[in-house]
Amino acid sequence: MKLILSRKGFDSSAGGVPSPILPDGRLLALPIPDAASTIRYADISFDGAPLSQLVEPLTRGKITAEHGAHFDPDLLPEMLPRAGDWQPLFGQSGQAQGHLRNHGVGQGDLFVFFGLFRRVERHADGWRWAPGARPCHMIWGWLQVASVVPVDEARGDRYAWADYHPHFRRPADSGNMLYLSRSRLALPGLDKPLPGAGAFSHVAPDRQLTAPQATRISQWRLPRWCYPAHGRTPLSYHANRQRWRQRSDHTELNAVARGQEFVLDSDEYPEALYWARELIRRRQRD
């Protein structure tokens, strides 16, 4: 089984700003702009209001209510109107999909989504970035794969419920794939049913990747078991051993600036599944 740290949401290159951490500690991963998407920021609902009410002030009007949003991964049913047979899903294509394919990612594997976040606050004119708040990489969601379907084969009645998804707006491409979620999580040691996909509602120290005192967002503090000791294959894109430091109670990693999908094999790192299980199990006790 593979665990994939998957970078998704706004950042300095896609969207131009981080995603917000709201004053009450809630996380909101913003979908990146996509001119080809038929989903507008005005169409996406958060807290009973259009997502554009946050996006417009935080981007200083560069992204408006009418801009298209690449709403992917799509994990929460309440954010858009749904067909009755909707299920959470995630799309990937191009070089990033090639990386997943080369690592054999598929049924049963677990995506753990992370992105760039920064605290925001209300002021007289709406929302703004909290002065002095530093951005950080934060884990915000997950999806365990039930099946992988080429978009070119999904165009039709069987997957009509997914036709809204931005990967259906792309030209024919055999490497354009949909990852459909399991209804229930399947991980070792689960003692109660947990959803196969979802989002973490609030910020929490154990879901922050950027080290607390880091001067750069790519300076990560990870669990000690992440260190690629004894010949274990490092997290993909991080084969350079100079990026890694093992400490007495944690591992430090200088994460790469580029790349979307970082793959870890649980056959070499069985601790990864227990770590992910506990993150998801504690999702309601933020």
C-alpha cells in the first residue's frame, strides 16, 4: 500500500496566496484558478456563503466570483449541489499522473492532501491576512482509492454524476485519470467506521508539516519513523540524503519546492499507515 503526500490548493504560483486559517482555527483549502472549469468561485459554498467572499479580498480582487475554480480534490458534499450518486474524487494528469503511475499508485492507496496556509482576520473591509502570521504547510484532507478510471472512458451515463469535475473539461488524453474514493477507510487497527475521504476541519500541531520555528515553509518536522534509515527508499522526489536529518524524537526534511505527489511505500514504512489512521481518527477532536 502506498501513502501519497499530495500538494493541493492555493500557493504562491497557483492562486498567488496561501489558503486561509480562519480566526476560529478552521482550515479552508482554496481550489486553484482554472479558466476551463465551469465551476465558479461564486458556485462553491462555505459556511452558507459563496467562497468568493473570501477569495476576492484575500487576492485583492485578482480572483473574482466569476473566475473558474479547479475544484479538485472534491471531498465535501456540502460545497456544491450534488447528484444522488456523487462520491468524493480526485483528478490527476500530465507529469504528476506519470509519477503516480510509475509508482504503481492505485486501488487501496491513500492520498493525504497538504497545502500552504496562513491565518486571516476580519477587518472593516472584509478579510485580510493576519499581520505577522507566517505561512506553513498543513495537512488538510485525505482520500483512499477505490478505483482509478481514465476520464476518456468515464464520459457517459455511468459517471454522469462526475461530469461537473474540471478534468472532464480537458481534451482527450489517455493519461487524464480520476481517483474515486472508498466509502469507508480500510487501514490496519481501525475499531470503528471512518469515511474513505474527507477534510480536517481545524488546524492542529500534528498536521502541520512546516517546523514551528522554521524560517522557510519547506523546512518540515516529521515523525521520527519517516527517516530513510537502513536502506529504505525515501519519500519520492527526496532521494538526496542531504535533505534529511534524524533527531531524537523527530525527523527534519528540507522538502522540494516543486512536485505535487510524494509517494511512500508502507511495505518499507509500515508506521505510515498507523500515523495516517490516527490523524483521521482524531479529526473530530481538533
